[in-house]
Amino acid sequence: MIFPNLWKKIGLSLLTWSVLGVALLFSAPMWAQVTGATLSRTVTDQSGAAVPNAQLNVTNVGKKETHSVPIDADGFYTVPNLVPGTYDVKVSAAGFSTKVQSGIELTVGSKQVLDVTMAVGQITETIEVTGEAPTVELQSSAVGNVVNSATVVELPLNGRDWSQLATLETGVNTLQTQTTTGFTAPRGNRGWGKQLTISGTRPQMNNYRLDGISIVDYAGGSPGSVLAISLGVDAIAEFSVITSNYSAEYGRTSGGIHGDAYWFIRDEGFDSRGFFDTTSLPPFHRNQFGVSEGGPVLKDKTFFFANYEGFRQALGVTNADKVPSLNARNGILAGAGPPLASCPAGQSLIQPGVSNTCIYNVILPYVKIWPLPNGGPIGNGDTAHFDIVATQTGVENFETARIDHRFFDKDSLFGTWFLDKATVSQPDNLVTLLLGNVSTRLMFTAEETHAFTGRTSDLGDEVMRWPSFDLNGVPRNLQSVR
């Protein structure tokens, strides 16, 4: 009875290793990511000229590990994937004194710049520089910080969950909206680990990497077990938290489609009452929405990006004006004397025996243009208040697209198209006409670039450009609104 079980175990082992071998043989390629720090820049002499073909050694002080890299003909070097720690850099070249730079601190994921200036002398002479901060990170605009080993070791952690330390960074907070544990917990449909929001973004928008490999769970959320904790704090020396402006190396998909969609809404509920708003708040409804998408058309050759944004707004605008009072509309003016019974030829009384002012017949039709007052009298009573809340309507559609194509390593072409159309309309102060403005901007640009050298010299030719143009301040007078 023992042998069948033994052969069963041997068979399972062979099957397991066979499946593993096939998986490794036919596995899809995974793009390598730089997991440690990177040290790079140039080696020059005291005049600023490049020192070619020198030798650079980078030594980890704690582990006594040395990385030797050659310096190219232009004096440039780069040392990737350095584990976090303190390093010494040694540079030697024929005809120059050996230069040693000590005490260089590198953190996980950092891209540090170290320019080395060599002095003429014998190679047996050594110039050692210590006690200064020679490294500057100029190669990345990423915003973030490093949780160092002292923080990981010394701060108490509930459940020894290392992901709690990420909340020490600015803008990083925990988010818990569902039950964390339990056999029927609904949280399982979006990951069990600690949910972190960075500057208000969704937890599923975060990416967690261990030695350059993404370890997000099946729901695209944070790593963690069904007990809602992330163990392994003793295996972590330090980790970095990048909150914005991260580079492409931290993306989840190499060569994939990316984009977003959004919709922002505002209304009068967020506004305060104005001085002339005597009854209720003016209406205000704003909708801003859009979508963008970009990605490859032909792998490593052609790429596109397109964006649309719409704007719709109905804005209540309070207008305070004055119009003829009811008496003035009837030809009764203050201080004009007693009522009249008749008028000279070409003039009329609006109310004979009541009106005290004669009005020319050609003016009578225009009296009705003035709206009736809706407020109290002004001054001697010949005019009165007319206050309204007019609705200003705005519509805008913004569209842009770009396509890039690489013909060869030194030849590329891009084209950009841009269209922005907007209209705004609003009644005049007396609510008689609908006025408005229209603007249209259109542009198309194409440019071909050829690099004559492998470094910096480029030649760009603009193939075609349609300059933008505007039509502003055009009165629409679309219709009478009364």
C-alpha cells in the first residue's frame, strides 16, 4: 500500500515540473522594470571636456559589492538596479588622478545624477571627496518619498501590515467602505488588502511592485490576504511611495491603451446669495464632461492620442436696471403740471384728462418696448426698478488628436489636429433681444524630424499649419425673447 502512494507522489512531482517547464518555455514576455536605484551622468575634466574610456566602480559600503561599468566615448555612464544603501564611486582614467566619491545615499527607485570632474595627474594619485551631497535627481519629475528601513523597523504596526506605512506620505489615506473579513464579505470583489486612496483617486488605480513585478490582486487592488493584511514586513528594507508624475515604467501594461472619462457637475446649491438676489438664488447648472484615449496603432511604430471635452452651462445673471414708471408710461410726469385735455398736431395724450404730458405720435409705439417695472419708484417717481435674473447659456466642444509615427530610428513624423467651438447667449438687460458671442479655433500641424547625430542635433520641418482664428463679439440678435 505504500508503493502506490509513493508512485503517485512521484507522478505528481513529475507532472508539476513538466507543467512548470512548459510554462517557462511558452510564457509571454514580461517587460523588465528598474527595481533599484539608478546612478548616471558624465565624467569630464576640469575644462568640461568629456573623459572617454574611463573606468567607474560603484561599491555598496554595507555589502561590499562592486559594480564596474565602462564609460563611453562621450564620457557618459549609467549604473542601473542598485539596491538601496550607501555607495562609494571610484573613477580612474589614464592621465588623470583617481577620483573617489564617498557617502552617496541611494533609495529605492531613485534616479540620481552624479557628475564627476577629473583632475590631471598620475593614476596612482587619489582624490577623495566626502561630506557633501553630490547626487541630484534630475531625470524624473515624480512626486513621492521613501519609507526607509528605520521607519519600517521602529514604528509599531497593527497586525505587522507594512502597507500602513504608506499613509505617512502626503495625500495617502486609507479607505474602507465594505466589510473587511468574513465568508460573505462583499469586499472580496475588489481585493482584500488595505485600500489606499492617493489624492482622492480610487484604490484600483494604484500599482504595487515587488522587485519590478506588479503584485496587485485579481481585482486590480492592493495586495493582501482574506484576513485583510499584508505580511512580510521583515523582508522589506525600504519602499517608495510615488503620488504623482510617475514615469511610464510604473504602468501596468506595456504598449496598452490608456485613457479616462469624467463628468463634473455644479449647481446653485453651492453658491451664496448675491446682494441683488432678494428672493432666491439665480439658477446655475454646469456640466463638464469628456473622454481621452491613447495607445499604439502599430507596435513601436505608430501611436495616437485623442481627447474630447464638452462644456454646458446655464448661469443665472442678476440684472438691476430702471424703466419708466407706470405713471410715466401713461404720460403722467412729476412736476409737469395739471392734466391736459388736448395736444398739438402730431402729438397725443395716452389718457386724455389724466395725462399731463403730450407725446409725439412717432414715439408712442416705442413706449411698449420698455418692460413694466417690478420694483419701487426711483427719485421723483418717473422711473422705477426693473430687476431680473437672466439665463446665460454657454456651450463649448473641444476636440484634439495627435498621431506619431517612427519611420526609422532617426526619422519620425507627428501630426496634431485641434478644434474648439463655443457659443454664449444671454438676453439683454430689458429682456428684449437674445445676444451672444461665437468663437471657433482650428489648427492642424504636421512636423517631420530627422536626427543627424545620435545625441542632440535634430531638424524639424513643418509640413502644414492652419493658424487659429477667432470670431469674437459677434452679436447674434437671434430672436425677440418677449
